Amino acid sequence: MEKLTCVLLLNLPQSALGGIDLLSFTTTPRFRGIKNLPSGFHFVFTSPTTALSVRHGAWFYVDKSLTLSSSLCIKKWDSSREELLPEDDEASILRWRANIGSFWKDGLTPYRQHTNTGANDMSENIIEVSHAWKNLTSHITAPLLARITGGPRDHWNLTSASSASADIDHIPGLSGLESIIQPEKELKFLPINLKQTWREGATGRERTNAARDRSWALSELIAGNCADQNETEVLGELQFSFLMVLTLNNNSCLEQWKRILGLLLTCRTAVVTRSKLFATLFRTLRLQLEQTREDDGDLFDLSDEGGTLLRKWLRDFKRGIEQESNTEIEDVLDELEALEYFIRTEFGWDLHRDFVRNGMLELEDGEKVEMDIEGDDDIDERGEYAPTIVELTADQMMNFGGDPSLTSVMHGHFSQTDEKGAQENEEERKFVNDNPEEGDVELSDLESMDNRY
């Protein structure tokens, strides 16, 4: 006999919004819950109305391998607190378990993850996506849910307004607690700071390299925050954040989703040392982008303008690893190629850099207008990203480890100083040696410049 599995959603307001995993619906008076749940993690959510309001949801786990004949998970809506709570009363749980047969047929809707695209022929107009949820939660674990939500097992809960401390908007002039209109559960995300991806005390070239290649920051994040230094926990949080945006429209989860991608897609050396992680990343990202095509929400704006940042990250990443000839990243290249094909066919994105930035476009009426493609100035080193020529003194060259006889850089070539200039530089060095306080001032200026840049 197949094991009976179901989740009860009790005391919901009339015509409330209900949902499980990727499917949402409007409840009816006879609705009691969902039956025939497959094994794995699931997420139920609800809202008092189907209009714009705070949604409440909770994760739970179904294990059909247990010896019990049925698996019953009970959630109830508390109208006084407007909150989705677990049923903790043992007597109530036993009563519902004993009476489950009375409403099994009419009060519980079968678990399904499909949408009907037509009203006439149900058999021909159903898009089945039953495997999508399993693939989208493949790296989510119980310890990860406990860390992020802080909730008890099988009721890892959060709402649309739950937020990480870094994403809370504070009102100027008020303290942190006063500026929060209504306290909500704080989400404990992995601490990702894209503004500092280098070690404490790093200066100069080390900071520049760490800003361009964030592999060091990724390694530190995994070593210091992931259980057993398991790198797939980063992907699990990426999946969690994505799904909470789809189901709850949680803005803080959207920001964390962007932070994780901003970290991973700006790594270079880690692609070789953690090739399995990056191959799985692109497979996961492709599944997520496929799901956004089915979603009606507007937080994932992947139009030409909204997807600019993600497209830029992918384009830079592709350009960076194309220079690698290491056979260890073949799986990464294969998954990236599959992702590139999808986004080119679905979104019209082109990750190649060879395109015309400026030219004449002929309209339908024959008129010709000049067009200019904006963006990507940092890649092409245009505008504010254009290189700047800096003249250095001999002592500045020495402090940077250069040859003091080479005192200017012009278009990437060093120009040799003449004999008079060299003599002046020698006199200047002698003056600094005789007046160490002056040298300290100039060295201080260099350190100040290093701090600024």
C-alpha cells in the first residue's frame, strides 16, 4: 500500500491565496490541504487575500521511507496574529490524523505542478513541470534552511517582508529599531560583501587582483561559513533565494541572489580549482532562467534593460575562461555553452563582444539615423573607464618597485629621461636623504593615494 502523505492548511480566510512549490491557487471553503506529496523538500505559502499583501510560507520535508503508514504535516492560519503557524498540540494532531479519511477525497487537492493553458481540452493543454521543483531544490538541505530562517524542523518559515540586516532600509534620523515599521524575521544569509573581496591589510596590486578575480573571497566564504566547508551550500542558498522571489516576492532574497551571482561570476582561478561547482552553477542558472519564462512576477526583470547586469557578468566570465586551455574546465565550458544557447534563443542575449557600437540605421521610410549602443564602457575602456596617463617622479617609481631612470609612461611605453633630468632626479634624491621629514611627507602622499585607489 502506498504511503499517504499530505499537508493541511487550516483556518484560511475565504478565497485566500494558497500555494505549494511552484503552483498557487485561490482556496475554497472545502479546501483543507494537499495530498499525495512526493518525497523531498516542499514549500507552502498563503496570504489572506489574492491582492497585494504579505505572504507567509514555510518549508517542510516529506520522507516516504519512514515506517508510518501516513505522513501528516499541519499548518494553521492565526487570524489574530496574521501568521502561518505549525500545529503543536499532540491531541489535535491525533484527531486530524484519525479523521483524515472523512475529507481525503473532497477536502484535499492532489499534488500537482502543472498549469492548464486551455479551458476546453484538459488532456491536450497541460504543461507538466513536475520535475522542475525537484531540480530547483537539489542543493537545499535542512541545515541550510535552519541557518537562514532559524525556524524549527518542518516549519522553516519566512514572509515576503523577511529580510537580511544588510537589506533593511533605515529612515535617516531614527535609530535602527525605530526605523523598522514592523519587526520581521531576520534572514541569516551568507555574508557576501562585493565591495571588499580582499584580505585585511592588502594594498596595491593585491587589492586590484582580488577585485578583478574574487576567488579568494569565495574560498574565504566557503571556509568560514559553509558547514563542513561544503561549496554546494552556496548553490543551495542561490536556489533558496530564487524560489523565495518566485513564491513570496521577497526583495531581500532577490538581492542575495544577485550577490551570489556577482561573486561566482567574477571568479577566475576558482573555476579551475572548483570546476564542479561552476559547472553545476550554470546548469542551475539555466533551470532558473527557464522558470522565469513561466512566472508572472515582475521582480525577475530579464528584459534587455533589466538583464544588463547578469548579461555583463556572463560576458566577462566567458571572455575570462576562454583564455584557459585547462582540460579540467571542459564541463564548465559545456554547461556555459548550453546556457548561452538558451539565453540567446529566449532572451536574444549575445555574449560575444564583437558588435558595432556606432553606425547608420535605415528606417522603413528610407530615413537614415545615427545609432549608438550605450553600456559596457568598462569593458571597452571608454568614458569614465578610459585609461589615464600618470607622470611619476623617480622616488615614486622606486616606491612602486620601478626603475628610477624611467620616469614617465606614455601609451604603454617607457621614455628614457635625458641626462639633465637624471641629474635633477639625483639631486632630488640627495635632498630627500638630507631631509628625511620631506621624504616622509611624500611617502605619506603615496600611501594616501594607495588608500584612495
